[in-house]
Amino acid sequence: MCTERGVSEDTDITKLCRHYMEEDKVFEQIVLKNGLASAAGLDALAAALARYGRLRHLCLWRVPVSDAQAAGLMGWLTRDTSLQTLELMDCRLSATACAHLGSILQTNEKLTSLTLDHNDIGLAGVAHLVAGLRGAEQSALASLSLQYCGLDLRAVRELATAMRFCRIKTLDLKGNNATAKGLAVLLQAVMRGSAVETLVLADNGIADDAEAYQTISDLLEFETLTTLDLSDNFITAQSGVELAAFLRAHKKVTKCPVPETLDRETYKLLNTITADNLKASKPAKGGKGKKGKKGKKGKKGKKGKKKKK
């Protein structure tokens, strides 16, 4: 393959491929990390995958991916329908690379999980992803992780506009800068007909903001949201009171991690409310069947006694 494309052979990838060929194994998952693949190797990998239809998971961790290489990988994904999980973590992805990813979201019907953590894509990158999500009516994407991607309030607002057009159930935005206003914007988007069940906003600069918390408290009951992660933020006792009122009103939210820096009383209150919500969400245990069986046994016992007499 490398010879056909006129590029030098990547020894690490070649060894990996030979190992699987010798063992007569099927490639279902490929994990390359810490710069294991060279630029030429990635080009050859994309070309090779274009002829292969059984890969389920592709993970590139700390492997630089240029715009051209991203285009090659995405070109493969337009033809391949087997991939379910794609992780491009800390790959120095640009906004242009996100444009290629966005186009895939519109056409690929098998990809269920996309992770782009630790890529500084910002507003421009999110805008390309959103363009893809808006046109992804046939998309199966259920999980999107954008941890530490340099997203601010503007990027979060852009992302929120796509929530009702897609089927994402888990949205992980840990380590960005959504702020309390971004929290309110996302919760509004989730309420308006999205499929989101888990929203992660840990470490997002969420602090006291009376206007934002007022918006949150006015929201109607959610249809899908059950988990809201607000850990590692700057929530104070004052915001905790507002959050407690929100959780009492939205009983489907059964899990809400909050900062451990909260005062002990507020921290305990919030945990108690979510525990009560969880308890209320579980169906009541019925004991009619067991009682009925005992009753039948009792009758049989009486009949047995009469026979002995």
C-alpha cells in the first residue's frame, strides 16, 4: 500500500498489520497513541481502510492529524459504514478538520460515538460540527465528547442550536468555559425536544449568576435529562439554593455531581434531593404475587390435615 502511494513504509504500523495477518485475526479496533504513526503512515492507513469494511473502533491519541490527513480519513468514512467509535484525542485538529468531520455526520449512519477531547477547535470548529449535526437526520450519533476544546459561551450557544436536530444522548463538555449562562442555554435546548440524557459541564467556570439561575428555575420538566454533572465549578451556597429548587422541580434528574468545595449543608441537601428523585423514579415493589402463593399453600395445608383425620 505504501509503495502504491509513493510514501515510505511506517515500520510500527507494518509490524502491527503483520501481527494480525500472521494470527489470522480480524481488525475490529485500532489504537494508535503518542505519535506512533507518522504522517506517511496515516496516509497509508486511510488508503488501506478504504478497502476494509470490518473496523468498528478507531482511536488516535496524541497523534497529529493534518487537514489533508483528516480529509483522507473522512473520505474513507464516506464509503465505510462499519465504524461505530471514532476518537481523535489531542490530535491538533483544526477547524478545517472539523469541516470534514461535519460532512461525515450528515452521511454516516453507523457512527455512534465521536470523541474530540483536547483539540482546541473553538467556535469555528464547533460551527462546522453543528452544520453537520443539523443535517444528520439519519445519523446514529449518540455520544459527543468535546472535553477541553476551548469552547466559550458563543461556542456553547452554537452547539445548543443543533440539539433538537440530532439524537445525541450524552454530551460531554468538561473543561471548557460555558459559564452559568451557557448552562442555562444548554438546559433550554435540552428541554426543547432533544434526546440528551446526560449533560456534563464539569469544570466550566460556572459561578453565581442571578439571571442565569432564574432562567434555569423557570424551565419546564425535562423529558429525557437524568444526569447533570456540575462538579469542579464555582457554585456557592447562594447558587446551591437555586440549584436545589431546580432539582426539586425536575424529578427526572437523579444524578447531579456538584463541587466538593460547597459548604457541607448545601452539599448534603443537593445529594439528598437527587437521592429522593432516584428513589421516586424506581417502580414500587409489589407483593401481591408472593402473598397469593402463600395463601394457596395455606389452603393446601388445611386440606392435607383433613385427609389425615
